[in-house]
Amino acid sequence: MTNYNSEQLNLFTQPIAVLVEIGCTVERAAELVQRSESLINQQLRTNKPYLRKVETGTWQISPTGKKDGSILVNVALIYSPKDKYWRVA
């Protein structure tokens, strides 16, 4: 009998992303993560997510497109069961 345990995803040790807001503006994302719009836009211009580590995990802002001239993003908090903190930001 084959043992597939090594190939299974272990949800108790994998980082978990919790979406906080979907399709919001960079201005709103900046409020959520308490950083300036220009700092976030600097990372988004290179088509990479903006990451900010905090005590409770890592904020991630990912670009999703544009609407009415605004850049739209998804904001998520990523936390790991291996970390010491389990509180929601």
C-alpha cells in the first residue's frame, strides 16, 4: 500500500491567507495597512504584491486591475500556524 502522507497538504502548518477586502482602491488599502499610497504604488508598479510584516502575520496587497482610473487591489492578511501569534489584526 502506498503512503501518500508526505504528499498531502498539512493545513496545520501551512500559511493561511484571509481576504480582508476585495477590489478596493489603493487609498483604502493604505488605510488598512497603515502605510502611504506612494509606498504601496511603488511596489504595485512593478506588478508585485506589497507585503508588510506585522506581529499578527503579513499584510499582502495584490493588484487586480483598474477602474475609473483607480488601481484596484485585494487586501489579505497571511498568518502561519507556526508563528507565535494567532490574533486577527
